[in-house]
Amino acid sequence: LEAAKGDIEQVLQELPDPSSTREAVELKTKITEALAKQHALPSPNGVHPGSDPPTWRRMEIVEVEDSDEEPSAKSSLPMTCNDPFPEIQLESSLSGIESANTHANVLVREGSVEECVKWFSKAIWLIDSRNVQDVGDDFRSILHSNRAFAQLQLQDWAAAEDDCSKALVFDPDNWKALERRAVARYQFGNLDGAHADVIQVLRNLPRGEGSQEAIDLKAKIEDRMPLRQDNVATNGE
């Protein structure tokens, strides 16, 4: 409208015949009235028509969008987002996993059992999250079996059984995991499962290699099994 007003004023100055300026004068009057209305009523966003566009607002929106993208990029890095024990710093390599296993074993011997479980858990997490990919199944079995041993010290029978079962998936011949699972099952009353595990241990374990512990455990399990059977018979179940 400002440009149209300027054009019509120039036309009025150049027209030689005043009678021919009537239409031009009326057009100028309409343009002037329209401009007055526009300046009197600001737009909803507080910017008057014809003013410079708010480029700073557009820049601000772009910056917010850029910042929104950064967390999603970081979330693709498992080390920064899902690490259950970020305070434990381990090298993401087989050497780092071996060091964690050694340190955790020292901790359990010193009586720091809960801290020991954290170190085993961090090492296992590094493998499960594929930050370390060159760890053999036999070593993975050892890690789960060792963590199960610590969980037995904490009397977390269910967690110990779960770790032993995972250890046996990686190495079915891990007799320590099998014996520890028998202990866990015995403690929370799964006598049949405990008995089956300890029998298998004794069948496959050479004499002298910890077999006495398995023999003692078998005796404890069988001592409780007749009591359970008597209770079942008494209750008619």
C-alpha cells in the first residue's frame, strides 16, 4: 500500500488536466484510509504489516531444533545412556573384562560382596551391550558363575539361580555353576531341581575336585525331601 500511495501521488503530479485527476484522487483517498487501518490494528503476533520480518525468531527456532537432535545422537551410544554403573570405569576390551573379573574376585574375598556384584555386572553389561565382542562363551560362563557365587553370599537365591542357568547356557560343562545352582534351589525350596543338579555334578565331577561339598549338599537335600513327602502324604495332596 505504501508503494501504491507513492505511485498515485506521482501520477497526480504529472496529470495536466485537473478533471482527469478525479479518479486518481479517489484512489489515493482509499489507499490512505487502508494504510491508516493497518497501522491502527497490529497483527496477532505483535508485528505491524509492512515491518521487517522477525528473523531472530526464526533463528531461535532453528537453534532449538538443533539442540533437540543432539540427545538423540548421544542416545545411540550405549556407554553414555544405559550404563548401569557409570562410576566403574573399564576398558572396552577383553583385557578390561579380565581385569574386572580379577578385581571382583578380590572384592569378594575382602568381604565387599555388593561391590563385587557391581563389577561383575559392569563387565557382563559391556559384553551384552556389544561394547566388547571378542569374549568367548567359556569366559562368559565364568563371569555369570562368579557373580552367582557372590549372590549366594548375599542370599539372593533367585538371582544366583538365574546367573547359574545363564552360565550353563554358555558352557554346559561348568560344574561349579551347576553346583551353585543346586545350592540356590535348595535354599528357596526347589528340592527336586536342587537334587537333579547335584546328582549331575557328582556324576561328572572327578573325585577330589570339590566332590565332598557336593556330597554334603546332596545329603542336606535328601534330608529335607522325606520331610516334604511326609507333609504331602499327611495333607492328602
